[in-house]
Amino acid sequence: MLKQWPLVNFAELGIRLHVRYGAVLLLFGGPGERAMGQTLASQIGPAALTSIGETSLRQTAALMELCQVYIGNDSGPTHMAAAMGTPVVAIFGSSCRHRFQPGGRTSLVWRELPCSPCRVSGHEDRCHTCIYGAPLCLTQITVDEVENAVTAIISATKTNQARIETL
């Protein structure tokens, strides 16, 4: 769990984005994450649709390409969304963000601590255990911080669309 932002935070963020933007949230994941996805979908409510364990990698990539923004942990799907050209909000915890951040239009949200891999001399690229007992690098990231990153991407997208429409 050193790379996973708390599920309750994702749920709160999903509710906020639905209320603020009317967002419909598409949940991605593999077959082993179905139970977690169902929990998250039930916490968010009818604004959440789940494709967890239901789509192939190609189908997942195609769905990600249609998303206005992708929000995720430092994981393979986050990199896949970035590769599809979807703007990404990547939540980083125990990995070196300098080495592993996705390319493309990516906004990183992270909390640097004295033990962060990027700060510790001779440290590996990521932490394998947490010296605090809980990954403070993730649990200290607030829903407000992630929501602000999403809002910035949505605002920039709307501004660029307005420029294109007025040309």
C-alpha cells in the first residue's frame, strides 16, 4: 500500500468532481481489484461506472483516451493514460517522481518527506517499507490538493477549446 492513495480520498474526490462538474467517473483496474472497485463505486454512488476486470488492455487504453482527465496512483494504468494523450493527475508516494513520472500532460501531486527516495543519498528508486508505519507521503496528500490539480487541467482544457473554437 506504499503507492496507493487512500480509497476514501478517491471516493471524496469523485463525489466532489461529480457535484462540481457533473463528472461521470470511470473506474479502471484489473480482475484482482474488483472488490476494491465495487467499494469505491458504492461510496461515490451513481456517478461511478466501473470497468474493473471487464476490459482488455486495448479496451482500457481506448476508454482512457476518451477521458477528459485521468487521476491515479503511480501505477501502470497512469502511464497508459498518459501514453494515450489523456491529461493525467498522478499521485506519487514512495517512488522517485523524477524517474517515474508519466510523460505528456501530467500534473504530479506528492508530499516530500525526509525519507523520500529522491532526497535520500544512495536510496533505491522507491521505498519497500515505511519508516512511519503508514505511508505519510500519501496520507498527507489532501483531497483539496488533488482536486486543485484536476481543476487546473479542466480549466486549461476549456481555455484551449475556446481558443480553437474562436479561430
